[in-house]
Amino acid sequence: MIRPGIGNPVLRREDRRFLVGAGRYIDDVTLPGMAYAFAVRSPHAHAVLGSIDTTEAEAMPGVLAVLTGADVRADGLGELGIRGIPPGFGGAGAFLPTRPILAQSRLRHVGDIVAFVVAETYAAAKDAGERIAIDYQPRPAAVSASSALSPEAAPIWDEAPGNVCLTHQAGDAEATNAAFADAAHVVRIEAHNNRLSANPIEPRGAIGAYDPIDDRFTLRISAQNPHRIREVLAESVFRVPETSIRVIAGDVGGGFGMKGPVFPEEALVLWAARRLGRPVKWIADRSESFVSDVNGRDQNWQGEMALDGDGRIRGLRATVDFALGAYLVGTSHVPLLLAVGILPSVYRFPALHVTARGVFTNTTPTSPYRGAGQPEAIYLVERLIEQAAAVTALSSEEIRRRNYIRPAEMPYATPAGHTYDGGDFAAATRKALTLADHAGFAKRRAEAGRRGMLRGFGFAYFIEITALHGDRVDIRMDPSGGVTVTPGTFSHGQGHETVLAQLTAEWLGVPMERIRILQGDTDQVAFGRGTYASRSATVGGAALRNAADEVIARGRKFAAHLLEAADTDIEFSEGVFSVAGTDRSIPISAVAAAAYAPAGLPPSLGIGLEGAGVFAPETPNYPNGCHVCEVEIDPETGRINVVGYAAVDDVGRALNPLLLEGQVHGGVAQGVGQALMEEIVFDNETGQLLTASFLDYAMPRADDLPMIRFDHHDVPCTTNPLGVKGAGEAGCVGAPPALINAVLDALKPLNIDDIGMPATPERVWRAIQQARAG
């Protein structure tokens, strides 16, 4: 039997209810008297909203309400916005618009909500929505950053000249220019990071209810950050105290960053419920999700790297335009900031300068998506490294080795303002190449050639900025010795119920089966920031450690009284308090029972055994790793077959190796999807979404992926008490450059040195045909 402690591959406790169909997702919830809502959405990417005639819709059977922007104004509701951006990070001169919960006068993307219909059934609401007569006055649309920046582009926001939201620069332009002036080699690349849809297995949904007696809302949602959603709705939309809104998130079928922001539908169901005096449910279907969910990536990069004659990097220069979509949502600006911050990656850059612009487009908004700007930046750097290897006639392994930051140089301050506390990048690379059998590749390539196939080997090194912002965890022991943990972080598939129970069991010596993890209810969890940026194990785990220490410290006082000893003589180990140097002891379960006794305890001890822990990291941590990919390409069809994948990750300290490997596997699958097949595509003229279903938007299936070989090479982090680094986004960061590097290695005999993502069979086939034609 596997011991349920730190570092052991304990099976996920939560999986049983998922496997037997007993999960509690948003669409599983039905409340008495519940009504159903349908969102009427703009068919135009850019338009002025004229008159809206709801007469026919309101008269249809079963219709309870048809709400429009005029009703929003009449009820005095506010709009959704984002927190301000510091001046040093592009906030100076930035235009930060708010987002109406129902369109008022302008429509800025296909899917903007024009009206919200509530009826006895969803079908009745949808039928009524289709009977609303709406006057649209279309305007020219710009659906890409490059088209929005064109001098001829129509303004998406009149207050944003040239459709630029914000500009952020980092590094030293003068020093970087000097580094390029006398460089022996300069390599350049342009890279577009394709726009992606998160497509979690559970679509977004919300159920709003209102209690007129308490004058209080209850919102049930599928989301990643219940407390933040409560805060925004209370402060920005309804202008009520946060205590007037309860937010409950049950089981959540994936989020990947997309379920982090507050969406208009979440405000609308609450508002409709208050007006009608009945609960209101809205659930997105897949087509609706494609036009209403926030997307990820969509960035245009231009980068160049200067090197000396020995292949050592002298400087990096880059510009990037981020397509933000029509509105800023939640943390839309964060991918831009993280991309700039991580751009030096794991290499010694004596000089660096980068200019990043956030650009409004007539599309659904973009926001953090697994990796949040870091996959994009690492992709640029790793592609430049490969180009540098080509012009210097060095192997890509050697050019990386010459430029890696060495362990002896840690802590290392990068020119982008971050300080890495540790890492051994060369050692992790050697381990990954061995795991992938790099030495045997030449033989495998020759064998593939005899079958008429092109075989390629590629790898990439990456580093991330993770574990942002502080959080809180509470632990409460009941008189029976059971433990309830209420974390401020939030699991939407990561396995917190298992890992947090493992940690609690280790520190308090309580069996895992006596530990309950309670999350996602703002009435029961005191405070929380949710889960994003791979922060839960680091920030949440450290806060849990502090909460456990408080429980032990408080328990020590009770044990001292019960064992008739001084506090300072009480020791604690493996769930037992004992008097040092004696055989007198008492288990923590008995201490917990005594802590609730109605009499017999000194009043100074209080009642109960509990602890509250907080942890606020002074700096982020920097997980890193080397991912290796091997592919075969059929030159007659352009089809790429991923035949091998190996990953070595440095997560500081693996709390549960089984769950860690699962997180990496999931990220790799999404990274492979970006590299080979996934892309949100809009019509350039009309802004209509051309990939609005799973018939048009491809995602990896099981047979698109090989067995992934995984190992870790951990260098404990020094900036948190557990030594842990984030792990949840690694695969998304490492897979795209490793895979594209492998594809280009396979195509090298045809003198093809660049290919865009996604590298679809058609794109690869066309590149091969052009190369053969000369």
C-alpha cells in the first residue's frame, strides 16, 4: 500500500465520483422554480446597435422576460472592467475600457450579447430570442492585430488611437543596439502564435438566485476563482457589499485560464433572478462557447538575436503585438507582461530590449490560457536558438550549453527584471536527451528514410514565472478528530483534494480518510484567489503548512494542560503530542476532542483546534525543463506523426509524482494541439468565426500522441518553505517549440527552415511542393 505522505504517488481521491458519474457540475443543478435563459448575440463583428423591438418575443408562450441594454440602464447596473495596470508595465497612457453586460450602442465582436431572454424552458427562450427585431448598422471590422494597426482600420474604441490599448517596453535599447552593431552573427525570425480556444470538457454555465428576505444573491458557476467573481460583481455591477453575494463553484470540468474572468452571463442570471423572483440558469452550448469564451495566444512576434564568433549570445531584440480582442477581461494584459518578463529564458543575455503592444481587434477577447504569454515568448527564443545553431555550424545542444545560465551563477538577475533562484539547465538537458535516446536517432532516421519517410528530432528548453500573489488556507479539527481544510486556491481538475490531503496527513499525522477538502463556496471559505499561474502547490501548499503549524502550536497548549507539563516540554511527531523524555503522550485526535469540552479547561485556551495560514511569496518561482520530440513526416501527404516525446521537468520538489506526470501529459497534449492542428480562424472581411464547431476546430486525439516518457530533475526552490515550483503549465510551454524544431529537422534535407503553427498536413505539403519546385 502506498504511504499517503509527501512525495508518494497517491491515487486521486476525487476520481471515483467522476468515474461513476457522480460529479456535481453546474448543469447537474436544478433548483425549485428554475427558469432558463438564452443570450441573443450579435451576428456582426462591428456594428452600431439601432432599435430593438422585443414585442413579438415577449408575447410568446412561456417567456418571462426579455432584457436589453435599456433595462440595464434603467436598473442602474454597472459594467465589467479590469484592475488598473501599473505605469511601469504599460499602464501609462493605456486605455482600459469597461465591458457592458448587455450591449448599449456598439457591438465589437460576433457574439456580443444584445439581449437576454428568460423563459420556462430553454427552447422557449431560444425561440423567443430569434423573434427579436434588431436594427444593426455594420461597420468595417479588423480581426487581426496587423489589420487593426493598419492606418485604414476603423477605430474599435474611439478613445484608443490606432487601436492600441497599451505599450510596454523592457530592457536597455542602447546597450542592445550596441551588442548588435559588432555581432559576428545576427539571426531573425517572425512567429505568429495562433489563436486558441480552451474547449474544456464542461462548457461555461451559471445559475443565479435571489433571496428578497435577506436581499442576497447566490451564484452557482463553473469557474476558477469564486472570490474574485464575487468581488467584481459586487463592486462593479451591483454595487453592493461582497457579503450580499454568495458564489458557489462545485466540480469544474476544466478551465485552463478561460474560466478565470467574470463574464456578462454571470451578472445577467443574478439580475434576471432578482427581477423575476426565480432562479435562472444559463448553460452555453458548444457553438455559443466558440463565440463567447475568451481565447488564448494570438500574437505576432519579430525577433532577432546577436551572437559572437563562438556562438555566445550578445543580445536579443524583439517586438510583439498582442491581439486583445474587443474588450479587456479579467487579466487580459497578463500574457503580455509575462511574455516580456520570461523572454530571456534560461540563457545569458548581456543585453535585451523588447517592445510589446496590446491591440484591440473585433474578436472575442483574449486572456490567459495555460502558460499565459510564456509559451509564446519561449517559442520565439527557442526558434532563434535553432537559427543560431545553423549559422554558427554548432549543434543546437552545443549552442544551448554555451549560453545556459550556470548553477554557480544563481541567483541570476535577468535583463527583464526577474531573478532566478536556482536551476541546472545543462543537467536537465542531458537527462532529457538520454531519456529520448538521442544517441540512437541517426539509426531511426535512416530506417525511416528507407520507408520513404522524413524523420526529425527536436528539443527545447523553457522556464516559467509561476506562483503569483498570496493566499490563505484554514484547517479545523472537529471533536471526532476529523479535519476540514478550506483552501483559497481552487481545483478545476488538478487534484487538490488528493495533494492537500497528503500534505495535511503528513504534517498533522491524521489519516487521509479523515481529511475533507472544502472549496469553492465563498460562504464557507474565508478568502481565496483561486487557481492560476501554477500557484496552488506553492502558495496554497505553503499557506497550508503555516495553518498546520498553527494547529500544532495550539494543540501543544492543550496537550500541555492535559499531560500536566510545560508547553516547552511538549513535542509533536506523527500525530502524537508527548512530553519530552517521558512515555506520556496523547494523540492529536484526543487533543481535538478535549479542545471542545464544555468544562475543565482554562479559559485562556479557548475552544476548538484550528489554524489559519497565509503565504505571500516575495518573488515568483521558476519551474523549467527540457522537452524532446521526434516526428515522422509523410512527404506525399504532409502528415506529421509524433513518434516520440520525452520530458524532464524541474518542479523543485514533487509532492505527488503521479499527479505531476499527469499535469505534464495534459499540457503536452495542448501544446501538441497548438503546434499541429488548433487554430481559431475568422473571416478577414466580415469577422465571422470560421471554426465554430469541432468539425472545424481540431484537437488532438489519443492516437495523435505517443507514450510520453517523463522524469524530473528537481532543484528545490528557495523562495517558499516547501521548495516547490509550479508544474501545471509546463507541457504547454515546452511542446510547441520542441515539436516544430523536430518538424524542421525532418524537413532540413529539403532546405525548409521555417513553418508556421499549426503545422497542418496541408501547410507542410505545400512547403514540400514549393521546395521541390525550386
